Amino acid sequence: MVFPRFRTLAASAAIACVSTLALAGSGVVKLRNNDAQEAAGGTWRLFMTFALAAPPSMPHVPMKFVFTEQVRFERTLVDGSDEPQVHRVPVTKESPIVELVDVGFGDARGKVFKDSRYDLLINRERGFEAGEWKLQVKDGDGREIGGALNLVLKGDNDVVDRRSMTFTAKEPNKKKSREERAAKAAESAADDEVKADGPPPPFVDPASHGKIAEEDIKVKKGGCGCSVAPASPMDFGSFGVCMALVAVPFLRRRRPTS
């Protein structure tokens, strides 16, 4: 009965050994600094080094950088303080932020190495903020390279106002407010009043008092003052015919005596 138990212990030890070797053989990732200061534009630059167990089969290896926020640096305004206070607020059940990048392990000559240096730039537009984060690096197959890294992103997050509301404000003087409104209304009416600029213009233009050429009337001396139009040739002929008709009866009455 001792032998089967020994086989079980040996198998467990072998499995643990293989797992350890696999983790060690996947490589190591290190950060130059475990904290990064926020730069202009809300960005952080991370400097890291890779040390794989063997050179990869290609010069550029696709990798996943998985960031999980652990603590948020919350800046809050509280009662009794004019400056925001920084508090460490634990974060739970937050979805990780995944950055997909290609890390180069080769040079311009095409030679591939097992070691590499890489600078990763992250920003607030992708959801990052000042706080404490956990960083995991995985290869294209999802296998983690090295262990999880602790990262601190320094910076100033947006201010959260947590001051209590006060209801002790004095009620404004309604009488004074009504007087102020009346005074402002009077000033506004005075400003809107139309004021004359100089004397008003005359109703009739003085220039129109003179004699107009079109209104000149020709006055006949000794007459009624009306203008008489010149007679046309047809008027004199009609007058002659009328006179002849009037004289015919008189000519018939006066016959010469024998």
C-alpha cells in the first residue's frame, strides 16, 4: 500500500515541477519603475524589459497588456477644507483594460534576440486614471509572461464634491428687492425715451413757396382773367356758315321795288 501512495506523491511533484518550468521558461517582464508620473495630455509612459527563455520564431511578437485597477486616487472636497483631499478608494468588479501591441525582438539585420526593451504609452482616453493597478503581460496564445506586476499611476483625477448642503442662508429682503426692481425699470424707461435732436423741420418746404413755371397762368388784359385758346381754322368756317343761315330770311324779305 506504500507504493501506490509514493506514486501519487511523485506524480504531484512532477506536475508542480513542469508547471514551474513552464512559467520560468515563458520569460520575465520587468518595469524600470513601478510608478509613473502623469505627463501633459493625460498620458503615462511605461518602460519595461523582456527576457524570454529563447528567441521567438519571429521578430515581432503580438502581446496583450492587461491592466486591472485596484485602487483609485479620489480627490474630494469636504466640509472645512478649501483644497481637495486625496483618498485611496478600493475598486472592485471593474473590467480590465487590454492593450494589444507588437513587441519587437529583432534588429534591422533580421536577427532575433530573446531580450528586448519596450516603451508603452497609455492615456486617460482609454480609461486610465491615477491609482494603483495590476499589470499582466500575455502572449498571443494567452499564456502569461512572468508574474503580475504592481503599477502606480501618479496624477490628479477630477475633483468630486462631497460637501454637505447648507440651508441656513438668510432670506433676501423682499421690500428692498422690489425697490431695486422699480429703480431699474425707471432707468430702463428713461434710457428708452426718444429725445428730439434740434428743432423739428417745417411742414412745408420754404423752397416750394416760389412761383412754379408749370403753374403760370396767362392773363388777358381787360378780360376775366381766363386764358383764351387761339381759334383754329375750322372754328372760323363754322362761324361763317352760321352767319349765312341767319342772314337768308332777311335777304328774302327785302326785295327791290320796281
